[in-house]
Amino acid sequence: SAMAAAATVSAPQRRREEGLRHSSTWRKEQLGLEFPFRGYIDRPERRAIRFRQLKMVMHHVARHCRYWIADPNRSTGKPLDIDSVNLYHVNTWLIKPATNDKQCSFVELLTEEEQPPEWFISHWWGERIVSFMKCLDKHMQVRGLSVDTAYWVCAYANRQHALALDIAENPRESSFFRAMLDSGGVLLVLDPKRKKSGPATPFQRIWCDFEEAVAVDHTNHLILDIATCLDNGSASVLTAGVTKVDRQRAKERDTLSTRQKMLRERTFPIDIIDAGLQVRVQDGQASQDIDRLHILNCLCGRPLNTVPLLAEHPEFDRVNGRLRAVFAVAAWRNALHKGKVEALRLPEVLSGDEWLTSLQLDLSDCIELMDADHVGRGLHGLCSLEDLTLNFSYCPNLRCINGLGATFCPGTNLFNLQTLTLHLSHCTEIRDLRPFTRGVRELPALRRFDLNAAGCSKLGLSATDAEEDSDIGGLGMEALAGHPMLQSVALVLTDCSRVSSYEPLAAGLRGLPALESLSMNLIGC
């Protein structure tokens, strides 16, 4: 019988038959059936790939990668497995063979309709595609995105047999640049430390450095998220600001969205953060030296073929400063816990981002936080900062925030700050806010001031007489009198049980000529 005959086929013969089935001819026919040509899409920046389409690619790779070898120029070699496949392998064994006949992009095998990008992916082709997909999947969860979210991935969007059509000599005329401007944001995927690579290899690649330079240019109105895989196989994502998912979960758990974000991001690996704190875009390398020449000259605003290249330039400083500050903010709480704030030079790194306009720093529930001097030093150089939110809630050993007040005083650079929010709820060792509020009075552009000191049970107590009730002078609100621009004040002082007199508060508020909105919660005082 046929079954009996099949049973007599030797293992070597079966392997030879499988090899024949997966010969180039068979593979080409199979690819044509699985990924038929759909139609040309003229604009490469509109050839994004949806996440569900990426999953189709992954299913194909998982089924067939055991017939691939790492080096296609060799007739034999160790077969690949799904955990070792990277985008170089996918390009060699799937993308190029499937697109050869039509000389098209891979996306044109998936759809004939334009797919404008929602997110641009900046990454290294050597990253394992399993890790890459985990990062995208986690990004979708964190951002609350659907499987139809369109990501622009160069390997699938560009026509690999005719790259000159999609990649111009001037990087700002390339498909990469146009796709970034069409996107709402950039997701930077960083590889973890491996035996032969990492961590954060994209920082060493000049095209990735160019993409990050575009992402942090505020005139492009892009947001930058950063993702990586962890040792346990999961992924972690740093986001630009809180997400709608953070807000939803914070509401469910009756906490702050900034705290939810901090808890979500605290798993981000410290070695990748350390690499981010030291990034130098001018050191990025390229497979083609001409690409490096063009990109670095483009960033500096010089003619593309100018030599020699500059080792330093203000634009390099801007890009480096902006990227480093992203990692400094993300690392701060973890570094506090490990006693590494000064070793990592986080205040100096953050202070170097003179282009930063909005900052949310959450150090809540941190027993190591005893004063805010290091935060104050980090704020010192932020001359473009307009919106600042600090969350020190539930820090049981925080006794002093005078360093913040000193940062706000004349001679510092916070002259553009318009909105200041400070959360101190249940910081039970805080006694005196007057040095801080005197500093707030010196912020010339401040329009809105929100303070939450709920549950600060020692607020206003004398350092020498812990049993004596205080007046509201412990807040120092009288120091706000005379501020010419302050329009909105919100105070939450619930359960500040030592507060017994409100005249200093009233005096401070009466002295605000521009005040339009006032909110106070004094329950339990």
C-alpha cells in the first residue's frame, strides 16, 4: 500500500524530498500563491504595513525558516529557527524572491490600496523578528491600538530591487523622511545585549540616527516611543507622555496617570538606558560610507558631499541632548532606588535638553527620595520648558523640596514655564513649603499652579514644637501675592490636620490681579 511504501522511505530520502520541495523553483511558486501581486503603490511613504499583515509574514516565516540558512551563498549550513531569524534573513529568503518578478515592494503583495503610516519604525535589521514583533505588540497594548494599525517598516515598504527609486541622495528627499512626516510618531526598537551585538545597536547606525534626529525635531510634531525586549521574553515601552491606556488604568485604580506610566516603564533595562544616556549621533556608522557623509552633512545643513566631516556641531548637540534626556527621565526613579542618580549624571543630562517644552517626572512611592535637590538641578537648564508636572506622592522620607524653590528663583532658565503641577500627597514628613512657594513667585510666565498636599499631616509644624497647631503659613501662599500673570490656582489640602488659620492664604490669593480660576479642597483641615 501507499502507507507501507511511505513507511519504507529512509530519513535521508525524506530530507532530500523536502529539500526538493523547498528548492528555489518550488519556493517561487509557493510565494506566488501565498503572496500574489496586488498592484503598484506609487508613493513609498504610503506603503505602511498593518500589524495583522505583519503577523501573516510571521506565520510564513515560522513555517518555512527551517529550510533557510544564515548564509545564502553557501550550499549547506545550519538551518535557521524562528528565534534566530532577523530581517536580513527575511529579506533574502522571502521579500526579494517574492517581489522579484514585479520588482515591487512587499506591501504591494498585500494590498493595492495606499496604507498611510500611523507609526514609523526605526530599528536595526539584525534584531530578531520575534523580538521585533513582541515590541510592536506591546506598543499596541500600551497605546491602545488595533491590529489594523499601520507601521512603516523600510524592508517591506521600499522596493528592494530598485532602492535608488526610494532612497534619494539627500536624506530629506528619501522615502524614510517622507514616511516619518506622514506618521504621527516614531517607534524606536532597541535590541538588548546579545552575545555578538547590542545593547541599543540602532544608535550605532547612521540611518537610525538620522531618523531619531527627525523625531526629536519639534518642528516635525512627532512623538517618540522606545521599545525593547526583556530577558524574560516580554517587552517594555517608554512613551512620550502618558497614554490613554495609562489614564484608563489610573482611573480604575484611583491613582495618577503619571504614576501608572512610571510603574509600566520601570522594567526598562538599565543597560539600554545607559546606552541612551551616552548616545552620539555623529558616531553612527553605515554600510556605505557615502550614506554617512550625506546624512551627517544633511544634519549640519552643509552641502551633501562636503569633506571632511565635522566631529562636532550644534545640531549634533541638540539631537544628542534631546535623546539623552528621554532616557534620563525614564531612568530617574530606578536610579534613585539603586543609588545611581549621580553616577549616571541624570541632573546634568536632563538639564542639557534646552529644547524640552513639557516634562512629567514621577518619583512617587519612593522611600529613597529625601530631598528634591537633584531634581532642581535637572530643571536648571530647561529654558524652553512650558509645562512641568512633578509627582512625589507617598514618599515617606521626603522632608525638603527647597531645591526646587531655588531652581525657580531669578538667574535660572525657567522663564518660559507656564504650568506647574506638584503632587505631594501623603508625604508625611513635609513641614514647610515656604522656600518652594517663594520660588514659584519668581516664575515670570506662570499661568497655572496646581498643588496637591493631601495627607501631609505635619505640614506647617514647627521643627521645634511638634504639638503646636500652625497656620497656613507653612504653605507660604502669601508669597504668591503680586504675581502678575497667574490665572489659575488649584489647592488640595485634605487632611492637613495642623492647618488652622487661613489669613496668609487669603492674603496671597487677594494679591493675584490676573486670577480667574480658583479651586480649593480643605476637607479635614
